[in-house]
Amino acid sequence: MESASQDINLNSPNKGLLSDAMTDVPVDSAAAARTAAPEGLTLAEEEELRSELAKVEEEIGTLRQVLAAKERHCGELKRKLGLTPLDGLKQNLSKSWHDVQVSNAYLSASSTLEDWNEKLTQSEAYKKTQETLSQAGQKTSAALSNVGSVISRKLGDMRNSATFKSFEDRVGTIKSRVVGSRENSSDCLHSPLGAGEKPPQDNTPF
């Protein structure tokens, strides 16, 4: 069956039409490899741009090689000077912060904040708030002073009262009694007889 179908295909009257049609189409390998030119550019302009692009890419590669060599040389110099990576980091941070401070964006932001602060402090709402807080502080101080005066007056009245004076008299009486008992005990301990001495014997004859 397979050999018969092959014979039919080989003996077909349309044999060679497809291959002839394919060979009639011209093949331009350069045109196939090149992408279509953008609209508005001629072939000459496209070729010129491609040539310039190749030169720029070559220069970029050269600059990368030079930069790598410079970085290696910089590292060797730092190593000879005893500079550590931490010192380099500090230096870079300091330089970056200086660059930020002198940048137009930073200066503009600082100026804007100063303007906002000035406008805020000069606004009526801010002045009213500050005045209200000042008055509240004065009222609080006056209230505390009044409370202290009242407490002092109450204590004075209490000390001048009959109850407090009676209490003081009782405390004084108890204190005098305690002091008197201590003095009597001290007199007994300091009698004329010394420690270890015997009382004198009465040798008078009967």
C-alpha cells in the first residue's frame, strides 16, 4: 500500500510545482536578519544610526574596562594607606549628606518648612491657642496657691483649737512623767556605793 501511494505521488502531474514556486522566491539573508526600518527613516539614516550605536556600545565597553582598572588601583591605594571599608563608607555617607544639603530640592524643602513655620506662628489660631494655654497655666498656678493657703490656714486653726491644746497638754504631761522616771532610775544607779564595795559595818560596842 505504501509503495503504491509513493508511485502515485511520484507520477502525479503536479509534481515539481511546489518546488518550482519555492525556488522562484528570492532570499535576501541580510534583509531577513535586519529588522524593518522605523517609519520616517530612510535606509541611509538607519545605517548611520546603527553605525553610531555600535560605536557608542564599543565606547561603553572601553569605559567599563577603564573604570574597573581605576577601582582596582583605588583599592590598592586605600590598602596601602590603611583605610578600611568602614572608613570609605563613612566618607561616602558624609559626602552624600553634604550633597543632599546643598541640593536644590533640600534647600527648597527647608525654605518651604521655614515659610510654613512662620505662617503657623503668625496665624490667629496659633496665637489664640498659645494665649489659652497661658491663661490655663496661670489659673492652675493660682488654684494651687489658693489650696496651699487654705491648708495652711486650716492647720493654724487646728493648732489654736481647744482640742489640739488639750492634746498637747496631755503629751507634755506624759513626757514629763517619762523623763522624771528616767531621772529617778539614773539616781539609783549612780549611788555612792561603788561597784563591788561593801556597805560600812557598824562596830559601835553595845
